[in-house]
Amino acid sequence: MSIFKTYDIRGIYPDQLDEELIYKIGKSFVQILKEETLKEKLTIVIGRDMRLSSPSLSKKLIEGIIDTGSDVIDIGLVSTPTFYYSIGKFKADGGLQVSASHNPKEYNGVKAVRANAYPMGLSNGLDKVRDLCTKNEFEKVEQKGQVINKENVVNSIVDYSLKYYNFNIKPLKVVADVANAMSSPDLDNLFEQLPCELIKMNFELDGTFPVHQADPFQEKNIVDIKRKVIEEGADLGIATDGDGDRIFFIDDKGELVEPGIIRGIIAKVVLQHNPGSKICYDIRPGRITKDMIIENGGIPIVTKVGHSLIKIQAIKEKAPFSGESSGHFFMKTNNGFFECPLIIALIIMDEISKNGKLSEIIKPLQRYSHSGEINSIVEDKEEKMKELEKVFGDGSKVSWLDGISIEHDDYWFNVRASNTEPLLRLNLEATSKEKMEEMTKKVVEIIRKI
């Protein structure tokens, strides 16, 4: 089944993912957790996003779980971070979130986690869920489980976030674009507790994404908020994705702040509270993060790309924080280790309140020039990466942790294969814009050479 991806389940509704299949997913998930926990009866948290197919899929998913004799805590419409938080809050054995994140409206999917939001991906459980769905052989139980409805969990995660550190936020003007998606209730609730002016863009939940796709990683989707920040004379812009687990920031000049710089600022603050700690970050270029971890007395730990992989590594390393270049920022909480965009936003607003304009804060941190992610269609991805090592590897540091990373004194890059498409993804960084442009052109020429 191609909808079972490396980190979660995603497919077009109803062609690839429908009510019949999601019913089996629910039953299979419970069976796997029963085998792992040796429990006869489990409690599973179920949440969903605002996509048009989510109510019917969620209903059938819940049916599948209670038909195994296990109980469901239905938390309704929630962002993915609120879903993660709820699993620990309610001391559940695991959870399933119906969402396809930033994918277009035709898609839906499922994110699966164990107790304390510990991730389940294709390499550590989703493969077994897939196989059980294919076999379609489930034990019958005499007594069904029950459904417990829990509403307004968002109030709890907002309260927790506000108390995470001793924040002292001034009356800032903030523009937020949530793309008609699941960060709307989270940010609405958060800003009700702050002395800030919130200028809302696309806050009405709408699973058709009427204005733009809920993916701030694409420049076309943040053009409007960048313009709005300038028009309003705002201190900050916040853009979030479809299920609310990724967050991006626009400075007071209407420019996107590189996620690597945001990650470095968060690392600095976290290290003030956790001196000498390990901080994890993914292997894609963003050297400023490593610089700031070291400068602030931390230990930098490089991980593979992928939210579930970086979480697992960070938990293993006992890191209080980790960050991914795609806007995923993870914090250690009382309820697990997962994306905490509200805490991240509070830290950034607190830094602005203490130190002035964000554009001035980041100026000395803009030490390197980044290519952005460049995708190329390549059939034999492994062979092409070996060719890159031959061409650019001499006199460099080479790593095969996740794809190939090649590091020279004045430029460095990572090339890794897409898990779902015949693509190679290049991210290159250099000590100057000229060097970045020169080497990006050379590396792309090799990648696209037939």
C-alpha cells in the first residue's frame, strides 16, 4: 500500500484512503500496541483536522478502535501539537490524528504515535499496521470499548505553553496567516492571554484551502503575509502549515527568517535553562544552528531528516530541544517530546520584547548564504550521489548519514533522495552569496546531467 509513508499515512480520498481502509488501520494499530504493551484493553486518543473528509474518516477510525474492545478519547478538531500533548495529558496508550498536514485538499491521512506521543513510522510499527490491514484478519471481541469526548484541550496546551518559561512579552503587533487550517484555535487562544495585537489572516477553518495551500515552506504561500507585515508596520509575522506542527517567522521588514536562524535562537534560550545540554538538528545545511549551540555551551547532535526520526534521536540523546530545517521545532515537555510551535512563538516574541526588532536580532546571525531546497528528477538516485562524491569529495568531509553531505571550508551541501518521488533534494550553503551561487550551479549541473 503506497499510502504508508516513511513518517505517516497519506493518500487521496477516497481513491487511496477511504472509510473501509481507515477502519482497518484503527484495528491494526490497536493490535500492534496490544502486542507491544501486553495490555488487553487500551485507551487511544483520536483527533482530526478540518479537511472535508476528516469527520467521516475519524468516525470510522473510532469504530475500528472500539470494535477491538479498546476505549477512545475523542478530542475532535485539533492541531497536531495539541493532539500530541493530549496523549500524555490523558495518559493514553497511543493516538491517531486524521490529517494530511500541508498536502492539497484532495488528500487525507493518519499520524500514529505511542504513549507520550512517541512516533510510529514505517521503520518502527507502521509497516506492521500496513501488513495487518492487508491480511484483514482480526479477532472478534465480545464487548466494545467506549468513546469519551474531551473538548477544549487547546486551553490546556496554551496554559502549559505560557508557563513553560518566565515570559515577559510586550504589546507587540503580530500578523498571523494560518491558511484556514488548524493553528487557528491555538493562536486565537494564545493571543487572548497576551498584551499583543493579533492581525488575523485566513483564520476561518476551511478544508478546501480557498486562499492558498497550507505550506509556508513554499515562497508563493507567504507572499501575502510578508506584504501585510509591511503594510501594518508589524513587529512579527507568523505562518503555519495545515496541521499546525510547523511554524515560520517573518521579521519586521517583511522577510522570512531562515529556520536555521530561528533554531539557533531557540537553542540559545534553551541552553540558558539547560546548560551544557545536547541539541539536535537535521543534516541539511543551516550551520548557524551549530555555531550558536557551540557558542552557548551546548553539544550539537546531527540527525537524519524527518520529524519522526529527529524526535526518536533527540529522545535517545535526552535533548531538551531539537529543530528541523523545514519548520518543525520540538521541545521536551511533561507530556512527551514533540512539536511545540506555541512555545517557539512565545520565545521569539520574548526575544523581541527584550532585544528589539527581529531584523536587528538576526542581522549578525546571517553569516551564510543558502540555496534553498532544489529538487531534480533523477531515476538512479544512489548512483548520482556516488558521482557527486567523486566530483566534490576530494579534500572534504563526507557523510552518508542521510543521503550524502559534503563539507568544504567555504561551502557545504546535502543531497538526499525523496522517499516518495524520483527526486534528489539539494540544500547548499556557503560563506558568501557568490560562492553559494557558483557551487549550486555546479552541483545542479552534475545532478541533472544525463
